[in-house]
Amino acid sequence: MGLPVTVYRYTDAGAPQLVNNTPSEWINVLKKVLVEGYGDKQPLGWTLEFEDAATRSIAFRNATTVGGSGGYVKFYSSDGTNTANKSIAIKCAMGMTDINTFFKPLWVRGLSPVSTHKGWEIIGTKRGFYLILHATNSNKMALSGVFADTQVFFIGDIHSVIVNDTAPFTFVTGNSATSDSISSEGITGYSGTTLSCQLYALDGTVTSLMHTFSRGLFYKGNTSDGGDAESLSINHLMSPIYIYGSNTQNNTTSMPQGRGIIPGLYLSSFAGYRTTDWPKELLQGIEKFILLRSYGSPQLWISTGEWYD
């Protein structure tokens, strides 16, 4: 049985707002969504494990009660200050013992707020979620900027094909650096045709590898507008995004080449909707999909049906 998906948006009644894009405002958004709830919306169901208000740092853990790995994610001001549009560093780990001590940590990535982007959206479950920064100077699905306009990240457990996967917790971005890199290159960014996530081995060791994998065979990455599929009577063929490593690196029992999929993320055979207003949603049967804003022609969707089933 899968986990239900909840969608949280800055446009919701009672939702916390980003006035100056400060780290403390982002921490408030995350606390409200993951732990406390707001308006008539219940929280996502993660737990707040550590917080240091002085350095604008906070750490959350996903829910082990629903099969989650118990992985941690820390959000913090990149330099400890609380200034407007300050980069938010994000560090994931298999475990933490305090706000600064990690077990099996992942490379640091980051969120880069800008003054024209004061919208946010979080879509997810008790095990994993998408963190999305929205432009508020444009309501169109296609965005002209490079990194700042396309900040979409997945944080949490992958949907592993390995029974009892011991280390499914990760951070999916468009950044493949094998080092700390506070880059805002997201899942829908313009650079290349690949996504990346760091995963630890299945045998319990501290060995990890950066998995860099294709966004899918349908991915076009162009900036031409294909129009609106519904008005053109074109059907969507939705393909999940598979996580895999190279033949030379990922072909052992402890680090298999194929590891699973990114929960809820699908690549459509159709790319378009550049001039469509956000949010764009699609109903296929009884399953609803939310289109992600993109640098090119939007083509990636998030399913709001159950994940991890």
C-alpha cells in the first residue's frame, strides 16, 4: 500500500509567506509544512530533530512508522546570517546525533532565493518530498532564467527496487559534483539531459557513489512551444524516471546498476505549455499530475497519486 500525497502552496489559505526570502522565513515554511501544519492543512508528517536558531539551522527526519529510512535533512543559512535572499544550504544524511554531526552524509547542495521568486511549493509524503521555488514575477510555465527560475529538488527515500534497501535516502538535483556545491541547478534546469543523486551501498559500508542518470528517452530540452496537448488531442505517455549508475561503477551486489525510481516523477512524451499559466494540472483516469515549471518546454510531471506502492 502506497503513501498519500499532499500538495502545499504559498497560495493556500493561512500559508506562511516569503517576504524577504530570509533563512528564518524558509525555516518557518519548512516547519509549518513538515511538522506543524497551517490553515486547514495537516503537516506532512516528518519530525523536527534539531534546531539552532542562532545559526538559522534546522534538521528534519522522515517517518520510520510508514517504512521510511529515518533519513535526515538539514537546512541552514549558508553563512549563518539572516539576510534577504541568502542561499540556503541543504545537507542530507543517513543519521545525525546533533545539528552538526552526521552519519553517512551526502554532499551539500543548495537553494538560491532571489527577490523576484517569493513563491514556494512542497509536494510529498512522510518519506519524501519535492521542494520548489516559484517565480512570482511571472506566472507562465516556461521561465527564461537559468538556475534561479528552475529550482525543483527531491529530498527523501527513492522508490527502491531493492527489498529492504538500507540506504534509499538521497537528494535529487541537476548537479553531479562529487563535492559540496551550493548550486541551485534543479530537476527541471537547462543544463544537460541528466539528473544526479548520491546513494550509499547496500552492504552497510560507508561507500557511496554519485548516480548520474538520464531524464528519460522522451526528454527534449528545447525552448520551442509545443502548444497544449489537450487542445491538440495529443495523449500523454508518462514514463517514470529510473535511477541507475554506470556499467563500470554500479554493477555489484552492494552497488547495483539499477536502484529504483524517483517517487512520483514522470516524463511525458509531450513537451509544451510554455505560455500556460501556473499551476497546470492534468487528470489521467483517476490520477492527477502537476506539471513542473521549466527552462525549456515543460515536460516533467509529479503524480499526486500514492507513492511507494
